[in-house]
Amino acid sequence: MWLKDESCYGSGGWGGNKVRELEWLLPEARRRGARTVLSVGGLGTNWGLAELSGGSRTARCAVLDVAA
């Protein structure tokens, strides 16, 4: 049996599916030598906050384009 405690992820209040997706996407971006990680989302996007947090540690620049 494999259990995963997601309570330790993201001090910004996100977790679950967003963090699981980023666990695969951000290391792949690093492996490919990405210098910029770009995400697009709506106003108040939790995905965008999680991506900025993880992306800033993965690449030189993390960008979030917010559509109001």
C-alpha cells in the first residue's frame, strides 16, 4: 500500500491535483533546460500561485499571465 500525505505541500493553501501535476511538469522543464516557465489563468487562480512557487525554483523566471 502506498499513501501520500499532501498536507506538507504549498504554504499558499494549494495541494492535491495541482501539486501532483506540477511534480511531473516542473522536473521535466528543468531536465529540458527551461529558462522560463509560463502559466495562464483567471483572476485568483490557485494553479498560477502553485506554478509560480514551484516554477521560480525550477527556472530562472516564472511568469503568470492573469486574465481578468
